[in-house]
Amino acid sequence: MSNIAKAFEKGKAFIPFLTCGDPDMETTAACVRECVKNGASLIELGIPFSDPTAEGPVIQGANLRALKGGATTDKVFDLVRELRRDVEVPMVFMTYSNVVFSYGAERFISACRDTGIDGIILPDLPYEEKGEFSPVCEKYGVDLISLIAPTSENRISMIAREAQGFIYLVSSLGVTGVRQKITTDLASIVKVIRESASVPCAIGFGISTPEQAHSMASLSDGAIVGSAIVKIIAKYGPEAPKYVGEYVKSMVEAVKR
Amino acid sequence: MAGRFGIHGGQYIPETLMNAVIELEEAYNRFKDDPEFNRELTYLFNEYAGRPSRLYYAEKMTRDLGGAKIYLKREDLNHTGAHKINNVLGQALLAKKMGKTRLIAETGAGQHGVATATAAALLGMECVVFMGEEDTKRQALNVYRMKLLGSDVVPVTTGTATLKDAVSEAMREWTSRIADTHYCLGSVMGPHPFPTIVRDFQAVISREIKEQLLEKEGRLPDAVLACVGGGSNAIGSFYHFIGDPSVELIGCEAAGRGVDTLETAATIATGKLGIFHGMKSYFCQDEFGQIAPVYSISAGLDYPGIGPEHAWLHDTGRAKYVAITDDEAVEAFEYLARTEGIIPAIESAHAVAYARKLAPTMDKSKIIVITISGRGDKDCAAIARYRGQEIYE
């Protein structure tokens, strides 16, 4: 069984996202430790990409700040190695196909296993193209995580049946970023997912308040939050870990409620 | 495999867009051989866009270069002044048949944006064009044109604020509004089925070249030259000759300040295999796969990738790709104006520049066709500035 399953063993999961190297790797490491200390179940680490087409302005900004600060794929693996000295919760990467492809699938995915990354989320790798990396992921026991969107409709069962680790259910149309309201009929999508999938399902995109996190987690197995955390980091910079910790604490309480 | 050109192409896009591209492919397969659809499209091509475009014998240029006989395929004479209208009329008509009421598009120099705004006005559709903020400044007149035609123009401030960022932003917009919106992609790039659809609508260029040259010369050309950014006018110019091995196909990329500098947009010369903007192809990028900020004097060729079918034609050796610098393109721009009284788009001038090198090496019995993909009025102010003369539109 995948290590990711552990994240969902103690009730609903809260999954924070951070862009590695925004504003520097030390701040990212300190933020990850704050997230873990305050009850995050799984950590989603973004490897910055120059042209993140699935991201809204907040995470785009984080990507550019990180790249400007000198973040590279090699340095992200160094960060993971350093974190794994004490961080035990499952960790996954979120990045774009070209980051994996240009590093070399074999080299990238074997480094995931060696450093302690349990899965990879690639928002520009749909079901039809997952063969690009899935054979190598299987070889090294790294889960290639599938996304399901409000527009997936007749594709839900097909994707869910082969899903590994957990399913990332996209809450609404559009790119990542804070939303006032989420109006998609997620309950019926989750129902179809549960009929086909053998892995848990967490909802992300647009979640920022404890109320939203609570309602999304009660519909599924957990809530994923990115932009709201990245905003805190953008605001406080190297002082951010303390504030990220407080925020994560409130969100963890909300999903477990 | 569907949507692949050798190893290139594919559909590397967010799950949110998958049903939209599947729906588009199904609709395209339904309409592409539909007599009614083709009758309507041919009507728009001929009566509205002014097709067929002329195949003009450039007698003075031929004499001056002293080698192969040179013909110019005059896509610059189309309505809106470039080949872009061919694709846009096709896609807009298809979108309308699909029940879409709104078009979105990216644009670099503004030619594709103007063409999309034009088709939207003609067919009574809403239109929003994404354009890098840098480009809105460089091409202020085209921004005004699009607005005059009833479109909204959204300046894109992310990344390098040029064409690649406009594509990214149009993709983001599409993921947020799919039901009533068609993304009218401007080149033979992006996820399947776009490279195929755009190629098919642009293939009218090579179909006409073939017919027109057979009529004038009774034979096929020896070489066909076209400029390549994403590559739509080039694939349109090459397509019906791919099966004729005697016809050399030559794509002319923008080398900017030179392929040995960082200020270049020559993807085949300097890029490597990657996955970006929905496709696997060649891209200018660094060792960690970060997309490079590219440069060319031509806003229309200022893109870090190349369409997947070109990548495949390069792999198989069926087409050859050469890099032309800013200096060479500007000289060719001025040369064609002086020699033939035709001001080509600075993009097309890249193809003219290579013809100036190639023609003298060929026998007088040989024939070269150069596609003049657009007209150069839009570039005059920029070229004047390049030559140190400050003029304003």
C-alpha cells in the first residue's frame, strides 16, 4: 500500500501546498515543519515552473519569486533530503510535465523515491498522456496522482479506477486561487468517484476559509489549500512560518470538526 | 496514435479542458467533410477574404539574384493582411456550428488578434483577445483595430508579457469558461486537435500554389520557403508538397541577434525536446526545463516553441529549418520593397532573406516559391526605429 494512505488514516486530511524556494529554501523548510507541527496530514511541495498555466496570479507570483531566488530542481531535491531528517508525513510534488521531462523521467522519479517523495501531481498530464511517466513511477513506487475536474463528467470512472495515492478533485472551473464561493455539485462527483476508486479523494482549488475547508472535507476525505498559504508567505517572507503554522492549525481544526 | 506527429504533439493539458478538446475533435471530424460547411467556408474564403491569393512571378528579384525563378505567394493580399484569416474563418465557423457564442484568442504582433476580431464581427460572436502588455505597446495600432472591430483586448502582464504569456493566459481563461467559449488558437500548436485543424485550414495555401504553378509553369516548384514561429503559414505552404520528394521545404526561423546569443527565437537551432502549451515538441528552455524568454524583432515569431508537425518534419529530414537574424530580415524587408514594390511583414521577410541566399546558388531552370505570409505596414515604425529613425504611427 502506498505511503500516502497514511495521510488519511486519522480522519479527514488537511493538505497544505507550498512553492519551494519562495522566498528561499530555508523559509520553505521552516513552513513545512510548522505545517507538520500543527497537524497537516500530507505536504504538497511545488517545484517552480516559468509558465504555470494551471495557476492563478498568487501561485504564479510564488513561482516567479522562487525562480528569481535561484530555485532549481536539484535544490528542491536537496530541500526534500533535509526535510526527511525529521518530517515523517507523506510528501508529494506538484509541478509541470516539462520539469520532470527535462530532468529525465528516470532520473527525476528515482530521485523522488531516494529522497522520500511519495507522489507527483502534474496538472498538465491528463489521463490520455499519463503513459509518459506512469511506467517509471510504477518502477520506483511513486504514485502518479490523478486530477478530476467539474467538467470530467463521463471521464470520472475511467480516471478514478486507475487512480493512485489519492484523487485530487478540482473544486471549480478555472485556475488556482481564492474563491468567495464554490458552486460545483461536488457531492455527486464524489459519489461517482467512490464507486470506482480504491484511494481517498481530497478537494482543492479556491479553498481559503475554515468554513470552506470544513465543508469540502465533509464532502470528501480532505481539503487542499495553496493560494491562501502562498499569500501569507508573500506577505511575511522569512517571518511567515509562524503565521503559516497558526493558519494551518485553524484549518486542521476545521477539517477534523 | 491520434494527434501525434512521430513522437510530437499530444494533449498535455489540464483535465478541466479534456472534454472541451474531445468535443472540438468530434465536431471537427463531423464538419470537415460536410459539403454545407465547406460550401460556407469556401464562400467566406473567396468572397470575404479574397482568395485565391495571387502567385506572383517576381521577375525583377529573379533577375537581380541571377539564379532560380522566384514566385511570391501573396497571402499579404488577404483581407486583414495576412494568412491568419484562413484559420480564423475556419475555426470561427466551426465554433458557431458547435453552438459557441464567444471566441478567445492570443496574439503576438496582433495579426491573429485582428483576424479573430474580424471573424467575430462578421459572424456576430463575442471576442476577447489576450496580448502581452509589451506587445500592446509595440503594436498599439492593432490594439485599436481590435477594439474598433468590437473585441475586448486584455493586456497580459505575467512572465515576459509577450506571446507565450498571452497563450498561457488564453488557456487559463478557457479553463474558467468553456461552455460558451471556443479558444481560437492562432498557430499549428497547442494540444491535439489544434495542430491538425489549423494546418487543414491553412493547407489552402499549398493547394493553390500547386494549382497556380502547374498552370503557369506546368510543374512543381523545386523549393518552398516560409517563415516559422509556431509555424502555421509554413505548414500551410508545405502541406500538399510533403508527398512530393522533389520539392524542398524550408522553414525560416527567427535567429534574433544570432543563434549563439540568448536573444533568439530559433527553436530548431537552439531548443530541445520538451512538453509545454499542451504539446510535446522542441522548445527554447534551460537545463531544468524552464521556458526561455525568447527574442526576435518580429513579434509574430517571438515564441519559444514550434508546432509538433514541424518538429516531426525536422526529425524525418523532410523539411529543413534555417535561422535568419534580425539584420538579415530587415535587409530583406527593405530589399523586397525596393525591388518589387511589395512591403512584406517582418515575419515573411525572414523567408525572403533566405531566398536571397538560396536563389543565386540554383540554376535558372529551377523554381522557388516564397510565401509572403503578411503585409508589412504594421512593421514600418519598428523598422524605422531599428534604422535609428524615430517615427510614430
